[in-house]
Amino acid sequence: MLRLDTASAVPFADQIAAQVRHGLVTGELRPGSRLPSARELGAMLDVNLHTVLRAYQQLRDEELLELRRGRGATIRAGAAVDRARLGELARDLLAEARRLGMTTDAVVALVRDAARTSPSSFGRTP
């Protein structure tokens, strides 16, 4: 189900969260889908329980996951799949910008400039 790239500079928790987001975007995971408990997933991936919990907490904070003690993790009903996709795109953009040596402020300026010049900017200027 989930795989970690041990050669990647991306922390394991971020890799886990990204893969769950990707599963939502592709339809592999749907609202109501149950994920393995943090302990089970940690054992499957050979990572610390707290690493999995960090990933699950990220997803909970993004309102994609429900965490219930004793019941595990479940994809929330009404999970914002479109928002998950945008988050995935934003992370990809930042990764590419870092590869090119750009700062976060430079990327934000680039996005603001694109919003100003885009016909789909909803008539607003940030």
C-alpha cells in the first residue's frame, strides 16, 4: 500500500501523508476508508509509531482524516479531495523551486504574480 523512499530527503511522515493524499486524489482511497492503525503501519513500514502519528495528524489538520482512539484512522466523509490535490501541487511546486534554489518568498511572489495576470483570478487582486 504505502512505500517509503529511504534515499529521499523528504521526512517519512511527509511521505506517508503525501501518499494518503495521492490515494484520495486518484480515488484509491474514499471517504470512509480505514487506514491501518499507526502501530500497524509503523510495523509494516519499519518506522517509529510517532512518525506515522505525525503523518496522520497532518492529514487530520487538513481535515482529510478522522482519528479516534481505539478505532484508528478513517478518511473523513466529505474529505476535500480537490483541496488535497491543490496541496499536492503546492508541495510539488515548492520542491521544484527548492531544486532551482528559489526561496519560499520568491515562490509566493511568483504565485501572486500569476494570480494577478491569470484570467481565472476571480477578478481579485491579492
